[in-house]
Amino acid sequence: MSQAITIAIVGRPNVGKSTIFNRIVGDRISIVEDIPGVTRDRIYARGEWLGRTLNVIDTGGLEFNQADFMTQIHMQAEIAMDEADVIIMLTDVRDGITKTDEMIVKMLRKTKKPVILAVNKADNPEQRAEIYDFYRLGLGDPYPLSGAHGLGIGDVLEHVFQLVPREPDMADDDETITFSLIGRPNVGKSSLVNTILGEERVIVSQVAGTTRDAIDTEFVIDEQPFRIIDTAGIRKKGKVYEKTEKYAVMRAMRAIERSQVALIVINAEEGIQEQDKTIAGYAHEEGKAIIIVVNKWDALKKDNQTMKEFEKDIRYHFQFIDYAPIVFVSAKTKQRVHQLPDLIQRVSDNHKRRVQSSVLNEVLNQAVLINPAPSDKGRKLRVYYLTQVSTMPPTFVAFINDKELMHFSYERFLSNQIREAFDFVGTPIHMISRERK
């Protein structure tokens, strides 16, 4: 999968940022009202244009006063700009260039990120003719937009893709295993990274990880090359906004996209939080191999039931990734950290595993004997055969007589039978039903 491009839309209040955001992602996600300051937080969504994936961030309107909530909006906008590959500065043709626009431009120059100037509300030819005054902002060619009518968005996105060239797809036969540690702030990701890299590792190189400023580290253990993706907290530690939960989610999303294996890090002292499940959900939806890592295990007072009870709690809250192995570690004492590379390699191998159709159909025949296909109103489901169509994640197609007869529960049963027959620990399995013509 090619990495998604992240775009941040910034500008003063009431220039139409949320309308443009909704146009790009194709849904009404941001609140759209003609009242300044409606969007006071960053909103993230994913869109697609000409086959390329976009992460789009809508930000609160920027003003320059001392109000507390405006300070928060500035902080959120700075986070968005820091995360973005490209920034779209949105202005309003009806208002012309304002003092606030000029101050935002000064702020944008400090980011050293590519900036596209878009002039919204250019709904007719007369208004589009007025955009030339915006050259005075010094951001290059201004692009006329009409959020109300959806005009000009394609021109802006085409410019975005010119600024961020397509990265090569991650090859599934690449010997290097790419993994990341993701999770909320203060769960110990940085400490775990340092511990993993600090134990008898041969550091091969540090390479540019994305179109941004991340540095990935490549290392080798027992002749197996690994690449660890730089995630939240490694270089950004100490910044105020490092503690914001949505920032952690955005960093996690970017790391997940580029990983084969995602290690979901949970803080044993704090227990399972809702945000842990949100971040794990992104990795699951992306079809990545997953390991659940409970860090700071040394900090708990334990008896012989503590680990068992914690694991039971994880399985209850993370039922959607019941395939993910759990490991209890301490970056501080290095307890069980040595187990991670072997486990990463195992789930990565499972993620790439391919099963012959002949063997799959032996499993299918046994499964149908154990649990015959269901019937509905006198019509019986027939599963003719199974075949694997792709890896990363392993994806199987069941050819059947009628899709309406294939209930989710029976599809799940077949997936579980495949899991029992082969080692698919750590990886999701996708099952697709198709009617045989």
C-alpha cells in the first residue's frame, strides 16, 4: 500500500474550511455554519482522489487574540501543520486579504512545509477574476475555489500530488520486516524503542521514513532485517501538544500505514483506555498484523492471578482483534522485551502466509462435516470451494451458490476453521463470498 498524503486546511474563521474539507472527503463530517469558531478542534478524515489516499485535517479558524480557547485552536492548528505533508491555506475572495491572513502566512513560513493558497467563495467569473490580488501574500499561484458548488477542488488536489510524489508500494516479498509501536502518549513507546534497539542489535542505517522528517531505523537480528518506524514521542518529546490524544491517533495512523506489523502499546499502570481501542481499530481496519504489548509491567503489584486477569480484560475489550498475541513487558527492566523480535517475525510470516487451494478445500470439507451449511426457506447454502487471493492480510474467497444464504456467523466459522488449521496468529483474515456463475 502506498502511504497516504496528509493535508491540513488552515485559515481564519468563516472562510469555508469545513465545506472544502467535506468536499474532499466526500461526506458532511465537519459542522458547516456561517458562525466564526464553530470548528475548535482538529477533525480527521480519509478521502481518495484518482486512486490515491488522503488524510485530511480540518482545523479551527485562526485568530490572534488572547482568549483561552483561541490559544487552544492555535495549538491544534500547529499540530495539524506539523503532521501535514502539504498545507492548504484557505482565504475568502469576498473579504480580500486581511491582516489575519497576513499573520497566518508568517506562521506558515516557519513550518517550512509546502503551502497551497486557495481562494474560496469564487462562485462566478467576476469573483474568480478578483483572485489575482492574492499574489501579494507571496505563496505563489492562488487557486480559485467554490466550496458551495465544488469547483476547483481537483486543481488543488492535483497540485498536492505534484508536491508529494507517489511512494513505492510496500512489496510483500521484501525480506525486511517493517513494524511500529503505536499507542497513547506516555505508554512508554520511546523507551521500548530504545530498549529494542539497545540489546545486541546491529544498526544498519537510519533512513528518511516519510515525506516529512521522520527517521526510521534499520537493524538486523540473527540475519533477519527489521525496520522500526519512528512514532510519536521519539523526537517530539517535551512539546506541550505531545499530550493531546488526537495527536497520538494521527501519528499512529501514519505509522500504521507504513507498517507490516503494529505493536499496540498499553500502559499497565493506567489499564485499558478507550483511546487504546481506537488506535487498535485503525490497525485492524488497515489489515495489519498486530501484537498487544502491555508495558510497565514491573510497576504493578502482582500475584499469581494478575497476568491472567489482565489478559482476560484485554480479550474482553479487544474482541475485534482476538487473533493478536499479548506480551507483558517492561522497558525499564527489559523484562520479556527480548521476546518481541521473534514474535514480530512470526506474525509477519503469518501475515504473508499463502495456503494451497487443495489444502484449503480439505479444511473446507472437514468444516462442513463439523457444521453443515445452513438452510433458509428450503434453500441450502452450498460452499463449492475456497481459494486464497492475496496476502497481507491473508484474503480468501468462498465460492457459493447464493450470497443471501451466507450468514456472517458461518463466514466467521469458516475463518476460524482456517485459523485452527494453519498458523495465522497475529494477523486478521479477510473472507469474501462470491456466487459461482
